[in-house]
Amino acid sequence: MPTFALGPNQYGKAEIRIVRVTRGPGGDELMDLNVSVSLRGDLAASHLTGDNGAVLPTDTQKNTVYAFARQHGIDDIESFAARLARHFVGSQPSIHGARVHVEQYPWRPVDGRHTFRRDGGEVRTATVHHDAEHTQVVSGVRDLVLLKTTDSEFHGFVKDAWTTLPETRDRILATSVNATWRHTGSADHGAARAALVEAFAATHSLALQQTLFAMGSSVLAACPDVVEVKLSLPNRHHFLVDLAPFGLDNPDEVYYAADRPYGLIEGTVRRDDDVAEEVTWSF
Amino acid sequence: MPTFALGPNQYGKAEIRIVRVTRGPGGDELMDLNVSVSLRGDLAASHLTGDNGAVLPTDTQKNTVYAFARQHGIDDIESFAARLARHFVGSQPSIHGARVHVEQYPWRPVDGRHTFRRDGGEVRTATVHHDAEHTQVVSGVRDLVLLKTTDSEFHGFVKDAWTTLPETRDRILATSVNATWRHTGSADHGAARAALVEAFAATHSLALQQTLFAMGSSVLAACPDVVEVKLSLPNRHHFLVDLAPFGLDNPDEVYYAADRPYGLIEGTVRRDDDVAEEVTWSF
Amino acid sequence: MPTFALGPNQYGKAEIRIVRVTRGPGGDELMDLNVSVSLRGDLAASHLTGDNGAVLPTDTQKNTVYAFARQHGIDDIESFAARLARHFVGSQPSIHGARVHVEQYPWRPVDGRHTFRRDGGEVRTATVHHDAEHTQVVSGVRDLVLLKTTDSEFHGFVKDAWTTLPETRDRILATSVNATWRHTGSADHGAARAALVEAFAATHSLALQQTLFAMGSSVLAACPDVVEVKLSLPNRHHFLVDLAPFGLDNPDEVYYAADRPYGLIEGTVRRDDDVAEEVTWSF
Amino acid sequence: MPTFALGPNQYGKAEIRIVRVTRGPGGDELMDLNVSVSLRGDLAASHLTGDNGAVLPTDTQKNTVYAFARQHGIDDIESFAARLARHFVGSQPSIHGARVHVEQYPWRPVDGRHTFRRDGGEVRTATVHHDAEHTQVVSGVRDLVLLKTTDSEFHGFVKDAWTTLPETRDRILATSVNATWRHTGSADHGAARAALVEAFAATHSLALQQTLFAMGSSVLAACPDVVEVKLSLPNRHHFLVDLAPFGLDNPDEVYYAADRPYGLIEGTVRRDDDVAEEVTWSF
């Protein structure tokens, strides 16, 4: 077989499930996390000859996550991810870059003591990329599902030979917010999340694109150290059911919630035009 | 081919997704439902010869759900399910029994006006069976995830040749509550749900079975017209991580949340021993 | 709190994932299983007082599954499930009934030696109920997805005020077969599965109910020791897309595959009218 | 609120489910696709002011997919995606770039006439990016699950203070292959897929990284017009069960198939070092 070249590559342990309990007289605290680690470095030998002399096992990465949770605690997922990323790069000569992605599942106290209730589908996220040059922190939320029953229009769009969609001056607007925001490490997560929700509620929407830009702007306005917000917003269509065959009107009351297909609106809002590009390790 | 016999059978439309908006000056209300209908009756001809003269199409069942939401509104999912079930049996000579199962996805108001946030994974359920003899109403909740950080023990169990589990005087107890309660039609859903959560929190658990019985009893005590509570409780294991290889202790602080396998504890708690058996249409 | 009564209850370990390799000179064999155990018996004390003196831990059940796979091998999932069920009832005085449910994920040999490819979504199942009186074996298959492009009609159905569905003399018929068949323990799984597929293909369908009955009859004809077949068949609707707005016809060529809602046709076909009712432990 | 800048953005219709039947005397053919479209262009006004004058509705994109399937047929998913992408960019002055992603679900003929069986979880993929400068075609496969029972080792890796993993000279190696390969448009999909499977089977693995590189090289060797292969390979761990507590050995026979965490090995193999970077639109 001819010889080919190794391009970008990475490896790590994904979906390390960790629950940490901080016990205290005023009631316990709960951190419920899903941690994924990816490392880059001098890993060609492992690919080319199976020589693992530069490979820190993914099992070790898992152990490190658990041990660090005990040794250092977990203040917030951003700092925990950053600590892990710095550790892998700093302690392993062969590892030059680390990405640590953490998902946090929210729980609500039930009794102020020991009992908690899982708070739904919404997930808080943090992704830290770290290498010799810099540390990049991106925080976020996903699966935050919002709906407004009115204050949404869609008209004035392009019509071509394949267009049948009627214009509308009033529709349901619903989405599952997937948002990330890049910052210097100290952004207030609660403020950013609240800014997203408030902008969705307050914007009289002429397009989901307009709502997206308002949501991104709202986070930038609320969080001074955020430089960029990325939003991926599925348009969860709710179609008014035609009840005329049954002699009934339907004054914006009964809707069919469709699964697929769905619109998908994605965009970036930046503090200004000079924002450096985000580092991503895509596969 | 020899001739065989048709046994129990049913048919219907599953997962009819309907969102109903009630618009009002004091803010809108939102009902987000997933409705499944099953019908039984004189349906042998359809199976044996493909003669559909007794078959009300499942598409018609879907239409009826949407039309009834407009015509009659939806007070709560129990009464909506019962209305639909009575309709199918009452209007179709060939249909002798109907089961209507409704799931309701909870939303929380965001601004008191038009905007709502989907409240997580928890789902409210209702199942109504209706035929000439009776109407049976079963309400419930599923995917209500609860965890307590302590007040849970497990010891004194059987040991055989395959037992390696150590006894424990303190563990995390976590479950995803799937509960249904049979009643006469007027049970207070909020009271039943609260009773489940309160009993989970208040019970010092020596076994998940004990917690299950306490939760069922709590619903019966809170809701006078409930006659039976069924609970299916996965034991979502959280294992204390062994940090000794790293020279660290782990004083009930860092846990691994396992996926599979899991314990599954299921049981019924009844008002008394004379409770009639629940009707179910199982496949 | 008043005292209530404990009704039917059971417990066990669910989703024990086990892969067994049988190594041989002519190539390895692979069994990839998901085993779930439920036990019934004298378990009231555990519920009422947390006394676990009659409780064989679910962790022990898991250990037993792994140990038995080594000690006794796994001929087929029916006999493996039966062996486990008999063991729990036979070895534990407090356990009077056991249900063991096994799912088997199919793999295909790639090289006749050591490499295998997972063969899709289809799953083979077996459920054994065992108690002092009898042992019931139910085999099955789920998620076997079949489609025919023609030879399917639907007309002559009931029309009421809510009916808008047009009659059709030609449509796509598609379903995801969930089938179980009760037998005496020696039914040929391959023959039963082939009988399902052949009947689906060979039946000119006037209703999915008719296809269901033909599929059940086909299994009974092919497998002498099967006494009952249960089928749960979602009607995966494929709607012809209306291309007239674009000046195009659509001669049964381009379809939209819908997600929800879907029809759900369920029925039982029995060797004769005297078949005893199937034991199920429903929750 | 201060004014912020709009960064990269795109929009489109996701998950358009289309089934196309080609009817013929020698048996029908079936194409079962899931099409997602994303467009880029002069879309700032929609974001900034809700002026949709440059927005081709996502509903129109959906209509176009269905109409093109009838007008032009679907030879393969690569050419269908390219035709759609060229259409959107070519017909809309405001649209400067299009990405069309297609998933194809494989079906196997059952009777050589009208009946088909869905062939499992494996999915064929194609992604075409098109703009004024070029058209990029990336083909792939995902969820192709492979396992080998031996011929896999892992040793010689880095040990640090957090390492507990023992070295192994023989283990199960299993993965779910997610692979994409960039080419000039005429790569033989079957040859590429076969090359992946053959390399997985034939490689005596000292690391999953080594297997990854062999798989990528194999595709490049088999398909002359492929310039780059990307692989994302979860390491689906199978752990030998310790049966010593029960007095049993376990000579590489009984394994526990773990869910999470899992290793994740990702890498790129290129024809040579001069391969241009792949265009991706990440969010």
C-alpha cells in the first residue's frame, strides 16, 4: 500500500459521568456533570506504528477527572474544565493541546436538605481549549425550549416557482435554544441565560433571524466580557389546523406541533468586527 | 393454509401532537399534548378479509382530537381523554371499547403574557378506558427524576454464592419516578405529585421497595378518591469512586453515575385488599 | 398515616449487557445480549419495614447472569432465560416467580474469523416466565422494518362527520414489526421470522389488519409448537407529495415519510380458540 | 442597547424526509433520504431589521427537494445534493453559498419485486458545499458497527500518577465507524465502505489510532479520487468480567459491554501533505 499522510487528529475519553456532593449543615449541594476530554500532540507514532509511548490512556483521563473533583472541588464547570485542560497539557510533554467539554444537568432543591429534583431537559455547557498560546472559554446552554404564542410574523420573503408558503402576520414561534458564548472566563452564566430568555420574550419577531440577533445582542449587552455569541435555533413549526371541513373556525387556537422537517437558523453575534475567530476542533 | 383464530386486537392513531392556546387579557394558557387512541370492537372482518366496513380510520380519529379541542376545549387531560373515549364508543356501533392515553408536557410562563419555557423531562399522563360497563381513569407522571444524597441504606439482604455486594449504611438514592394512580375522575394531580415527592424526601430508606411503598401510601393519603397507585422505579445507581490508588480518600463526595444495568423496583399500593383489578390492554 | 395494602410487586436487575465469545478454529461466534430479570415472592417485609431478609440483591442477579454464561454457555436466548428463571425460583425460598427477558443484537461475520458487523436495528427477543406451576416461553423480534411499494389498498371504511381521508387503491405500506410468539420452547426462530417477512410480502393488503392476521397465521403454519402470535404494527405513513403547484404530476413516485402521528394496529392470532391466556407482568 | 456585529450565519430546512420509488418490470428501487439544506448570503437585513427580502423560505427549500426528485430523479445522493446546492446559489441572487447534507437509509430487496427490509442502523451520507469558487463533495458512512474478538493489543502507553489501566496483549476491539471522505465527485461508495471494513478486519491493532490510520489509508488506496478521509471512532469498551469471586476462570469469554464513558479516537488521513483544508460550516 502507498504511504499516506496523517492530518489533524485527537483522542480522549468522552462522557465521563460524575456527580459530586458537597455536604453542609445548611443543605447539600449537587454537581451532576458529563465530562469529555480531547487531546492533541505528538501522536503520529500511535497512528503509524502503534507505538503508544506518547499516549496517555483515556482511562487515565477518566481517573484524573474523578481525582481532581475530590482534590480541587468544582467551583463551576468553566474553571473545572480549564484546570483539567491545563493539567493534561502541562504534565504531558507529548500533549500540546486539550479540549475539555463539560455538560451540567441542573437540579433543584426539594427540601433544602438532601433531596433534589432534576430540572428538565435544559443543559449548561462549557468548552475550554487550551494550548501553549492561549486558553479559550466558551460557555453555553442547550435544549432550552421557548415558545411564544404571538408577536411573530413572517412575510416579505422571496417567492420563486417553488414557493407555496403564505405570508403570515401572526404565528407561534418556538425553538430549542442552543447557544454558546465566548468570554474571558468570568461571564455570569445566569445573566447570559436570562438575557437569552428575555430577548426571546421581548422581541416582536419578523423573522427567527431577527430574534436570533436580538438574543445574541442581549447576551453581549448583559455580559461585558463576552465577545461572541453563537446561536443554533431550530424553528419548531406549529401549524394551525384547518378545521373548516368540520364546519369549525380556528381562531389561532388549535395547532399541530410538527417534528420534521424544521427550519434551522444559525448565526453569530459579535461585540465588534475585530473579534478573533473561535478555535474549534471539528470532526 | 389452515385457519387460525383472531384473539384480542385493537387499533388507533398514536402520538397526535396538539398544542392549544387559550388567549386572554391576563396572559395566555398553553396545553401541549400527545394523544394516542386505541379502539376495540367488531373488527374481525378487517383482519380476516380486509373488509373495512367497521373501521373508523385512524386519520378520522386524529381529526376528531383536533376538532374536539376546538369545540369543547381542554379542561384537563383526564376529562379530554374521557370525552374522546365516550365519543368513539358512543358514535360507532362497531366500536365497543376505547382507550385514550394523553401525555402533557409542562410549560412555565416566562413573562405572564405570551412566552413560555418547556419545563424539562417530566410528563403528566392520563389513560382512560371506556366501554359499556364502566369508565376507568388512571392519572400519572413519568420521568420525574429525584435524588437524595443520604438517608438511604441497604443491608440485611440474602447472600448466596453469587453475592459480592457489600452492605451499606449510607448511599445516594436516585430514581426516575414512573407512577400512575387509578381514581374516580376527580383526583387532584398537583396533590398526588407533591405526595410522591414529599414521601421520597421524608422516608429514611432501608430499601427502594420501602420508599416505593411510602410514596404510594402518600398518594392514597393525600387523594381520597385514589384507589390504587402503581410505581415503576429504576434504581439509578451512583457508585462512590475508589480514589485510594491516587492516595485520596472519598468521604461520600465523588460518585460515578452508571447507565446500565440498573435495578428496577415495581409495586402497587392499594387503598385496601378489595380493590378491583385495573383494566389494561397490553401488547 | 392510615395503613394501605401492598398489591402486585416485583423487582430485579434490568439491562445487563453481556457479550460472550465462543472461540474456535473455524471462526469465533458472538452472542450480544441485554438481559433483564424480575422476581416475585415474599417481598412484603422489604416494602413495609425495609427488612431485606428475603431480598436477593439485584447486583447478585447480575453476577449470576455473567457466571452462568461462563458455567453453562448460551445455546440460545430462550434456554438461557429459562435456566436463569429456574435458578432464581429454585434456589431462593422467598422467590416464587421469575421473568427473564433477553434481547439479542444480531451480528454478521465479516471475515469468517474474528471480525463481525452489527446487523442493524432488528432485535431478537425472548421472555420466560417461570413459577411452581409452569414455564412460559415467548420469543419474538422487534424493530424489523418492512415496506412494500404497492399491493396495498384502503377503502370501504366508515365515514363520519370528522372523516376527510380519501379512499385509496394503491399506497405504500410500511411498518416496524414488533412480534412475539408463545410456544413450548423449541420453536425455530429463523422459520418464524421468515414467515413474518414472507406473509408481509405475499399479502395483497386491503388493511394493515389483514396483513397482521396473515403474518400471525404464517408463523402458526410454519411453527407447529407456536400457540399464539402477538403483533404490534405501527403504520408508518408515506404520503404522496402534491407537486401540482409546480406543474408536475406525481405518479406514485415521490413520498413524504411522516413521523407522527402514526396508526398502530395490534392483534393476536391463535392456533385455536382454546389457547390459554398469556401470563404477563405488567406495570 | 449598543449595536453589535453580525458574524457568520446560515439558515435552511433540516431533515426533509423523502422516499422515492422507481418502478420497473424487474422490481422497484427505493431511495430513502433525509435532506438538510443550509444557505449563506446577503442575509444581514433579516437579522438586523426583520426585512426578509433576501430570504428564500425554508418551506420553499423543502418544496424544491421534492420537486427535483420528480423532475430530475436521484442517481445518487452526491449528485442530488450537488444539483440542489447549485440551484439555490444559481437561482437566488442573494444566496452565495449552499450546503446540502443527505443521509441515505439502506434497504434490502426481499422478494425482488415490491418488498424491502430496512438494513439496520448504518447510514450513508453526502455533504456538498457549493459557492462561486468551487464545489466540495464529502461522502461517508456513519453508525457502521464493527467488532473483532482478538488481534487487538494496548500497551507501552504513558503511566502517570493517575494511571491504573493494566496493559493488555489481547482485547476485544469494537467501534461505531463514522467516516467521511472528500473527493472530486465520482468516488465509488461501495469500494470506500468495503475498504474501511477490510482494513478494520485485517489490521492487527496495537492502538485504535493505528486501526484508524489503516482504515483511512485503505480508502485512499481503493479510491483514487479521494483526497482526504476523516474518521471518528468511539472505542466501545468490552471489559472481561472478573468471575474469580465465584471460583470461575474467564478465558476471554464473557464480557461486559459498557455504555459510558468511552474512548473517542479521531483523525484525518490525506493523500499527501498538500491537501487543501476542508470547508466546514460549523455551529
